Amino acid sequence: MRVYVPTPLRSYTAEQGLVSAGGATVGQLLAELDRRYPGIRFRMIDEQDGIRPHIKIFVNQEQVRTLEASVDSQDEIQIICALSGG
């Protein structure tokens, strides 16, 4: 799968904006990303295995809300980080 990594998380991927990973679910995909890029999963997933409120994950332009969401090898995954500030 093609995974688009937002700029705030690219320090984990050696500044790559597009990486590849596999898995049958979003959770498995993020686990593989974390094996390749240690620490990236914690920035997206909380201690209760929920997607953090400031993170949005899209599979083929449709937002997923759980790690159990199915993915396919041909899917495009976009990870979006909300920005905050004053």
C-alpha cells in the first residue's frame, strides 16, 4: 500500500512523504510502519489503541475511525495531522 505521511511525522521516515507498508487492517499497517520507522505509531495511536483526536486516517479518500478497518494492497492511505495554535 502507498502511505502518504504528513510533514510533522516525516522525521520518522527520513523525510519521505510517501512510503509503502502492508497489512490486512489499519492496525496491522501501522504496526508495520512502526517496525520500519520506530516511534511513528505512538504519534498516531494512544495507549488505548485509539486514533488520536488530532490524527485522521483515510483509506482511498474515506476516513476510517478504527484500527480494525480493512485495507487492501491496492489502497492509498493518507495520514492527516490537525494543526493548532493561536
